Amino acid sequence: VQLQASGGGLVQAGGSLRLSCAASGRTFSRYAVGWFGQAPGKEREFVAGISWSGDSTTYADSVKGRFTISRDNAKNTVYLQMNSLKIEDTAVYYCAGRFTPYTGRNYYTEGEYDFWGQGTQVTVSS
């Protein structure tokens, strides 16, 4: 599976962006997906995750209530809707996937994911 993240850009604080993670090479429907963010000078951190069936989602505390992860398996795409953006959300965002036979299962650490996209830059200005 190959992942392509897109949708990043420059936005003012309080604004919104929608990131997309498109998969190719294999059906995406059995892959749990996560979004990770890496701010300048910091380690990559978990942001949000979604089970392969889409019936379970999980978020980092810092983005709860502002970000929403969703997926359209027919389009082999996972989305991250980012609302009420803050300056501290500035980061390169990566999507990652892993095969799982378990419905409702999410994964939280980098080591649990097998495939990574190339990252898309999100910059939030004041």
C-alpha cells in the first residue's frame, strides 16, 4: 500500500483545513489509519486514528473537539478535518496505515504502523 497525504497549507489561527490520505496499490478497507504530526524540533506525535471499518476513532487530547478523522473506503481515502486551528498545530502531518483483521481497533504509536505517506505541511499563522 502506498499513501499520499495532501491538503496542507497556510491558514490563519481559527481557520480550517482538510487533509486527505489517499491509498493506492491495494484495497484500503482492512487498514487502520492514523495521522501523526511533527512540529519543528519535536518528535512525531499521534494526532488521530480510525479503525478500518470507520466505526471507531480516537484523538490526542490536544485536538479533541477540533479535529475529525473519517474515511471513505470506496475512494480509498482517509480525511482529517481540522477546525479552530491554533498556532501550535503547525507541523508536518503524516498519515500511516496498517493491516488489521479487527473491527473497531485503533493504533497509537509509530511502531504499530507499516505504511507511511510523505507528509503535508500545515502552517498556522497569527
